[in-house]
Amino acid sequence: MTIASHTGDGVAAMQELDLITKLRVSPQAFIWVHAQNEKNKELHIQAAERGCWVEFDGIGSRSKQLLLLDPMNLKTQFCSAFLRLITSQ
């Protein structure tokens, strides 16, 4: 089963991850939809490190600026989080 939550807000996404983990659902079954709405990139990384999918969509002038502001740094951060996740298992 996959859970796609149209949350957007990073704090709420973390609370949802806490809840599903408490219910013994794997974070890998969780998709945080509209994550681009969260301005704190650290929450994106924390969610990825916890094992959930972090989904960015809604491409437009606002999200383009958000995602392309520093793409190499963001890409590096996500790759680093992904590598830490897969090497820890």
C-alpha cells in the first residue's frame, strides 16, 4: 500500500511520518506530495533520510525559482541524504 499525502507543509509531513511509523507502516510507503511548498529545505532532507518519498510538482514561476535557486546544492544534499539512507541498511 502507498500513502500519498497532499500535505505541502513540512511540519505536518513530519507529524504524518511520526504517525505512520507509530502504526508500524514503513516510511517507504509514504509520499509527501507538494513538498515544494515547504521553504525549509532541511525538512525535505530529514523526510528523505527517514525513508519517505519527497515529491516536488506544481512547476511554475514560483516553484521554478524555489527549485532552481541553487540546484547543485539541493541536488548534492539529496544525493548525500540518499547515500546515507541506502548505506545504513
